[in-house]
Amino acid sequence: MSEAMLSKVRKLLAKAEDPACTAAEAEAFTAKAAQLIARYGVDRALLAARDPDTDPVGDRVVDVPAPYALDKAGLLAGVADALRCRAVRRRQGNGFVMHLFGFGSDLERVDLLFTSLLVQAAHGLAAATVPPGEHPAAFRRSWLAGFSLTVAERLRRAEEAAAASAPPPGVSTSVAVVLADRTARVERRLAETYPRLRTAAPRRLRGGGLDQGVAAGRRADLGGAGLRPGGWAARSSLDRPADRDRGGTVNP
């Protein structure tokens, strides 16, 4: 992502984080930041339609350590899916390995956003109030589920809006067809690597933090700290030793 694009996003988020900014203004600034990131994804897709060498399909492996490894893996998978990437989860000790598939520019966007969102989730959880009598770990897991679902939905809407407003690609097809072809190519790459992939069973959560997590997901900056150097190696307070995640394994 170009320095000019990063500069624009940082300025928008700085305005949104200003204490003097109203809630409506903050939401508008963060929505604009998400719009810029989505537009960048569409621009790179259209460029690759004319010159495939500029943006090849690739993959990368991400370690997701305990605690709350299953919840962090769910956040990463949700961001990846919204940005036209795919994720396969594998158990590794107390944590997981996430194998991501996607075009280079989309994997880059996932990297930027996931790093930022981990930090934002940690801050949100620290400020959340666990209801009396509720197990803190159960509350946090349900909070993180609500946060992840809401962020992923916001990203999908931003991607759809960017695609709908994009100019004609300048090739003998439409924007929708270009993006659909990219998705199909990512799916083929995943299927070649994991020909017998299976889907995880639905997860059951007992905590009462879903609504608070949803609200935090609506407020999340879809850019933020992840737009600065750090990438996958960045850590948040979610990585500090706490209640260990004993979620089930899945996939290959």
C-alpha cells in the first residue's frame, strides 16, 4: 500500500480518535478509512486483470497463540473472508496455525487490519464490564465473537460499495466478473493444497458479552495501528497469559 494511501488513512483515524470529535463525526471518519482500504483492494484487482504479474495468488502461515486462540483465529478468518481471502485453521499446541490463501494485495490488507483489530479488541475487552456471577472467560469469548462478526460485516459492506462505485476496468469484462474470477482462483489454490478439507462444527458460546462485542465492533477503526509497521508479529494484551482456550480442532 502506498505511503500516500497510508497517510490519508492515518489522518482520518487521527481525527476519529480526537476526544473533541462527536460520535457521528468519528463514525464518518472511520467509514472513510475503510472505504479507502476497500478501494485500494479493487484498484489492485483491476490492475491485475490487465497485468496478472502485478498481483499473484499466494499464501502465508500465521501463528495464533493462546490465550483465546480460537477467538483470535475467528477474527482473522472473518477479516480474511471479507477481503476475498480464505483461511484454514490447524491446531498447534495450545494455539492454532492459520494458513491464509489470497492475492498478494488482499493478504496485505488482511495483515494491516488484523493487527489493528487485535489491539482494538484488547482495549475493548479491558473496558468491558463482566456481569456479576458470569465467568470472565466465557464473557470474553462471546464478546470477541460479537466483535468479530460485526467487523467482518462492516468490511464486506465496504468491499461491496467499493466494487459498485469502481470505474469500468478497461478490459473486456466487468468489475464483478474480475472479482469473482479472483475469488475462484483463490478457492482453486486452497482446494489444491487441501483437497479433503472439512468444515468445523458450529461453536457454542455461553457468555453474555455478545451485545457489548457487537457494539465495540461497530466502533472499531478499520485501519488504525495495523497501518504502521509490525504486521503479523504485533502483539496485544490478548496475548498475555490468562484463561487458556480449550476450543476444538478443525480442518485438514
